[in-house]
Amino acid sequence: MCGIVGYIGKRKAYPILIKGLHRLEYRGYDSAGVALINEQGQLNVYKAKGKVAELEAFCAEKDTCGNIGIAHTRWATHGEPNTVNAHPHYSESERLAIIHNGIIENYAVLKAGLMEQGYTFKSDTDTEVLVQLVEYTQVNRHVDLKTAVQLALQQVVGAYAIAILDKEHPDTLIAARKGSPLVVGIGKDEYFLASDATPIVEYTDQVIYVEDEEIVALRLGEKVDITTINNVAKTPEIKRLELSLSQLEKGGYPHFMLKEIFEQPRTLTDSMRGRVNVQQDNIALSGFIDNKDRFLNAKRIIITACGTSWHAGLIAMYAIEEYAQIPVEVEYSSEFRYRKPVINKDDVVIAISQSGETADTLAAIQLAKEKGAFIFSICNVVGASIPRLSDSGCYTHVGPEIGVASTKAFTAQVTALTMLALCIGREKGTVSQTQFEHLVQELGQIPQKIAQVLQQNQRIAELAHSFTDTQNFIYLGRGYNFPVALEGALKLKEISYIHAEGYPAAEMKHGPIALISEEMPVVVVAPRCAIYEKIVSNIQEIKARQGQVIAVVTEGDEQVRKIADHCIEVPATEECLTPLLTVIPLQLLAYHIAVAKGCDVDQPRNLAKSVTVE
Ligand code: AGP
């Protein structure tokens, strides 16, 4: 996700745009840029790799005059984070400049058509294709900018929030949205535009939330003009902002972590966009398609990761061995890099990392690469060190994860790895077409099923209050949900500082059951699965020793409900997909216990979001 800002009005645009980018930097920060039309009618575009501060330094000696401009801070989805791919993007003639937050799914087809018309491209981005399409439409259909944008967007498939300038019309700022947020601020003799209200709130509390497939024309001295991309006039609905600046950066949530937990229906939809096609019962993972033989001939898959990413790797082990029938080893990167592992040239090594900068995981794949293995990374930061060192990979596209405790990145990692396991299995014939199609349908329903689980947030918050003085927790799970038990324990540990251990449920009787007492709450992840009756027995063993059980069960489960102290229900789904649902209550439970304890949820003590040191 990226941040966009626009301004047209009585004041100098540049300072307002830069300050707005700083407010939006939490949305993405791998490069930034600004476009301004000065009094001489020149359209100046300045861009810099890195944070907004780099752009400010670059602009220090530049002509930043002009009372109209747009600016962008980037979270790369297409094209490496560098100056060329940074926004704004000029059109071919440099008459137009555009900024964009979103993904144009059919950009390749549109680009090919424009290249046939003689257009050339400087960047690898989908955004540059869009501005060229607008210019091509404006010139060949002899229409004004707004109409050209309307006609161009009618051809676009994907998500966008855009703002575009035409140096021949310095009195007009055009914007549009579909699937990505866009807010208009109404000041006195000035208009603001932004991805959310944080760049606007200090200037005005009068805002318009632009709806999907709407185009906005902001012209000085005129009222806001809103139409659909099919040119149906809309009456702007002006609202008053009631949130504080700090709350606004978190989308109204008290913490980034809760915001990111609640984002998961959307972020998983984003992560699957262009990959899972439920209409065609298909999964298209370019990283797999381009390297099929590597996976089909692999004698072994080694997964290397740390922390939550390592838990995602454990879940992948169950899925890959079940559906692709390739032996999998899951390694802690910090151990793998030093234990002199045997690595063969026909090994596939999968590195999982949200940040793409974890030192131990980076070192682990450096070692594997030196020994000739094929490196495939699952990462959330385009252009980070780990994907750059990898032979191929799959970006999770969930946008910046600000909370130190990983949530939306984890579910996206599990989704990506499940897609990979199914793609390999279908190619190898170890997954039948019927089974494959059923799993694709189930995968497509996961975002809405997560939304259903999130509706229990308040109930989980109330449950959490009874554990603020608890000193220890045990988390149990089996099969696909054993790693979920580990993840739930880690979430609690890292944000509430309560000691928690995850175990395979059947392992309890080999020692840990000695810990069970009334003072030791036990969270059991027990959805319907092949070994459901076994885990019910494990729950009974705990209850027989006065243990307190909080169970995560499949909705409608009456058996566990009779014996557990608390039950949190999740919708039914295929066993391999249950972790995507059962982890949600554990994320919420950890969050609410930590909040009830007054902990710093987003920045827990002793931790960092990316561990770039050993
Ligand atoms: C998880 O909540 C923690 N933030 C931590 O365990 C994290 O998963 C680990 O440091 C790995 O980070 P990475 O995914 O960026 O490599």
C-alpha cells in the first residue's frame, strides 16, 4: 500500500505535500516523489529512493514553487524500489504526471497495446502504463483530462487511488479511486487530497470520502465535482472529521496491531488477487510457473525462517508433504546457518521473511546459494535483501506491517505457501483436479470467514480481562494447528510478557502435564480435523487435572463445548486452511491481554520489527 497526497489552493503546495507524506509514511517508505506546476506552467517532478526525508534533501535546492501538486510515498508492488520506479510518473510528452496507490492487474496487456502505438516506458511500474493510457486517450480522442481519465479507467482491471496533473490546466487536480482509499479535504479557497485524513486533519475537518469508481475534479473557485467513471454525476457527501491525528494514522484503531488484525480479510484478498481465480478454479503463482522443474524435481524442500515466519514454515511442511509429497525440513535460520547442513544442488530452499532483512535468514540463504540450492522467498517487502538474493519468490502484498507482532503477514505467508503446495501437487498429480478445485473454492472464502471470526473481538476482549494476572499459559494443537499453538504462545509472550509455551497436544503426557493446575490456563486449538477425537481426549486429560481450558473450535462443536471452560468458534473449512482461521482468536486474545496489562502493544520492550543483527 502507498500513500498519496494532493493540494490545490491559495498556499504553496510543496510544504503541505511533504508534511502530508510524513503523515502517510506508515503506509510505505521505500521511495517518494512530488510533482508541482509552478507559475511559469512548468511541471516539475522530483523523486528519491528511501524515506520522505531523502526526498526533502533532494528538493532542498530545487524549484518547489507552485500552488498545485501531488506527492507519493511508495510501497513497491511492481518494480524495485528505486528512483525510476518511484512516483510521480510523467506521461510520454511530460504534459501529465500521476501518482497511484493500488495494483493494475491488466497492466501488461495495456502496456503492449501502447507500445504498439509507439509509446516507450522508463519504469517497470503499472502506474506508468496508466498515465500513458490517459495521455493516449486525451490526444487521440481529443477530450479533456477528466474525460480521458474516465475512459482510461474503464479499461483498467485492479485497484487504484490516483491523482493526476496536466500542466496545460494548472487550475485542475483530477483524482479517482477503486479499491484503494481516497479522501478529499475542503478548506477555504483550497482543496486537499490524500489516502486517509491524516495529511488533511490539521487544515480542515470537512472531508469527502470518495467512493469506488468515482472521479473527482478539484478546481479553484468551483465546488467539488464528482462523477462515476461512466460520467454519472454524484452529489458530494461532506462529513466532519472527528478523529485525532494519532487515531487517524491507525485508521481509528487504538493500535497498529489491532488495525492489522482487522485488515486481514482485505490483505488476504490483496495477497490472492491475480493469483487465486475462483471463477476458473485456478491458482497462478508466477514464481512457481517460471520454475516448475525446480520444484517438480526437488528431492527435498528446506524451509528457513525465524519467529512467526518459522511457524508459517511449519504449517507449510504439513501442506507440502500432504499435497506435493516432497519431504520438507523446517529450520530455524540461526541454527541452520551454523550447523554445517548438508545442502544439495537439487534442494529447494524456501526463505520466509516479512521484512526481508532478518540477518539469520539472509545468512542462511547465502549459505544455501553457495552450495547450489534453488532459493525461493516469501516476503512482504519488494526489493528487500532476501528477495533480491533469491532466485525467485512470491511477495505477500499486505502492505507495511507496523506492529512488531506479526499478524497479517503471517496469514499471508501461510496463504502463499498453501498456494505453492497446491500448485506443485496439481503439476505432480498428487492432488486430483477435483480436490484442487475444491481447495481453490475454500481458499477464496477464507477472507470472509476471517471477517466472521473478527466479529467475536468484543467477546475475546472480555475473556482476556480474566488473565491479566496470569503468569503462565500453555498452548496446544495437533497437525496443522500445532504451529498455530506455537504462534499463539509467541503472540502472547512478545506483547504481554506472560510466559507461554506451545506444545503438540499429545506431547503433554510426556512431562508438561505436570504443570497443569487451576492456575495454568491451557489454550487448545481444536477445530474439526482428522485427529479431532484425539485432541478431545487431550482436553479431557487436562480437565481431569483441574486445568482451565480455552478451546478454539469449529462452529457448532458441541463435544468440546461440554468440557472446555471457554469456547471460541471459527467457521468450518478444509483442514489445511484451518490455521488461517484458528490463529485469529489467538491474535486477539494476546492483544487484549496485553492491552489490559497496559503493555506497549505496537512496540513491545526488547523487540524490533526487523532483526537485522545476529
Ligand atoms: C513475530 O511476531 C515477531 N515479530 C518475530 O518473531 C518475527 O516473526 C521474526 O523476527 C522474523 O521476522 P521476519 O519475518 O521479518 O524475517
